[in-house]
Amino acid sequence: MFPSRHLLLAIVLSFQAHAAVPNVILINCDDLGYGDLGCYGAKDIRTPELDRMAAEGTRFTDFSVTTALCTPSRAALMTGKYPGRVGLAVGVLRPDAQTGLAGTETTLAEVFKAAGHATGCIGKWHLGFLKGMRPMDQGFDSYYGVLHNLDKFETDLFEKDGGMPVLRGDLVEKRPAVPAEMTGLYTAEALKFIEEHRERPFFLYLGHAMPHIPFDASAKFKGRSQRGLYGDAVEELDDSTGQILEKLRVLNLAERTLVIFTSDNGPERKTPGTAAPLTGTKHTVHEGGLRVPCIAWWPGQVPAQRVCDEFVSTLDLMPTFAKLVGRSPPEKIDGFDQTDVLLGRAGARSVRGTLYSLYGLKERRLQSMREGRWKLHLGAQPKLYDLQRDVSETTDVAAQHPEIVQKLTREAKEIHDATLDAR
């Protein structure tokens, strides 16, 4: 029996609706520095796959996170809100944490799910570990990975149980998690996810463990880099990304899939990672902690061979992705729709004017306020930098521009008071 005309029409309309919205893969590395990739200037780490991705797409040179620390950075990325709005402004969640991202917050996964996408989370989450806070409680259909870090502060908590668990959903698939295996395991899961969901729109969030301490690489990549084991780990991330892009090409999904490759913050200061030519690292409010690599790839949509210096933040991913899949972003977010910039439309300029950053508590508290070319480090003696002339933040020009110091100080307080909870 042949299907009815109405059924055929419904099938065609469903196919057209699915074809009209892109798949999205968001690859978020852990502590990868601005200067750690070949296409960003690295000479001692080979990244041919990411270099090709940049050549076939757009490389952003002014893409920033809100905070140079794992949990608050990821909270902003996942919600489009300053981390203070969701109670995660400072500090890192350890596996015994009783707090996390509230289930009432709308995540990227929930926006994609409402648009009809299959949603998968692979890798590090770091936004809460109790029931109601995990990926599958926050809009993801599936989860595979280690929810938190692999450093000693966290693995020690699992020693009595046989080591840090690798989860599939809420079930332990293996333990202990071995750092050298993680990139390979996550890559295999990503390829499987793409294969399984090739017939419908999907959103995949891939949160790599590398090159966060303790960085490591599989045997195939050890000893290959001129920057030691750290470089080996980055070269394996490069290979992982190449495998994902090749899978999309083979399955004829490339023209239907937006891939974003970035990092949660700058390099850890105790590693060989670098943010050159920027100053600063993770745990700071310097550009080296906040400005991260970002490559966008979507053949036929995102312009190839383009270097974009427009000011964009991870906060902007939420409304931009929502626009791409025909959904409205949540209310009261701090991100801006950057679709025109992403797609390189004629005359497109970033609609982001400012970015406030906060790190630490009490005497360790650091704050900065960015407005366009100007970057103010707040404190007893505020320091002002002109990033257009001095991206390395080496020359304080506060004395020459007291009116800008006053303006940015006032704006920082406004954002601080509007977004930070009592802590």
C-alpha cells in the first residue's frame, strides 16, 4: 500500500523543516591557550586539522569568556547569563558540591531540544553533580564522560570506590578514568553520536578534558610535539576535531552543520600552555585568561578564509544559536544575537559593547571591565589599557583618560550589582 498524499506531504514538510535548521557541534576544550594552535601562531605544536578548519571557516581573534575559571565560564556558556545570575560567579565545583546550575535555568540543550534537535553531552560538565543538576536533567538526551576534573583534588574523593568514574547517563561504565584515554574515548563517542543522529537535527556539546592538569595523550601522540606532553595532548585534540569534521563530510552533513571550536578559559599558569601575544593566564582577568581561540566552520554559510576581529563572547552563543534554529532565547540573558557576524553578512558589526569579568573572593578578588578598545582592571589603583594599541596590556593609560576610568568603574558596578548574588 502506498502512503497517502497527506502523509507524503507531511514527510516532505518534516524533511524541509529539518533541513532548514543546522546541526550544531560545540567543542569546548579545557584550559587551552590563545597561542596554543598553529593558526593562532604556535610554532611548536602542529595543528593541521584546526588550521584547515580555520581556512575553511572563520577564525575569531577577539572571542572572550566571562571568567577565567571552569565552572563560572561554563555556566555563562550554557545559559547566556553572567555566572553571578545563576549563583556560580566564583569558585570551582568539586565532586562533593551540594550546589550547581539550577534546573529552572534554561540551557543551550533545552533550546535545541525545543527546536526538535537530538541533544548529546560528552565529556566534562562541571555545573553540578547531584540529581537535578546533571546534563540529562538539563536538556540533554544522553551523557557520556567524567562530570568534573581529573586532578588530584577530585580523584582523591573516589579512591575508596576504585577511582574516578566514567559515566554513561547516570551509570558507571568504567573506572578509574585514565587521562591518556579521555580524548580518544570522547572522540569515539562523538563519532557514534553523529552517526546515530544523521537523519535528524542534533546538538552535540563536547567538553574535552584536555589540556587541563593532569594533561596526557594516548600512545599514538606521545613524543610528537616540540612542546612536550602538553603539546602532545593538544595535537591529539587537533586530530579529534579532524575526525569529527571528516565524519560530517563523509555523511554529507557538512553543509548542514555548524561546528564551533573554543576553550573555557586561558592556559593554567603551571603548564606549558601559552596565550601569546596576550598577557595573563587562567585565574586572572587579563586577556590571556579571558580571550580564547574560537573557530567557526559551516561550509557554504560561515565565510571561509576569514579572520574576524569583532568583539564576541561565549554569552552570545545562546541567542545566536537560538536564532539559527528559530527559537526565542530565554529572557534576562546577557548575550547578544551575533548571527550576522557569524555568517559574515555585509557590514555586520558586533552588537557587544561591554564585558565584565570577576574572579576570586576577598583579597584574591579580581575584576575587569571591557568596553570596546578599553579594558579597565579595577582595584585600589585602577589600570586602564587600550587593547587596540596594546593587546598585551603592558602600558597603563589610566592617568591620561580619567573620564574613561570613571565611566568603566561605574558600568562595572552596575553589572556587578545587577548580576551578582549575596556571595
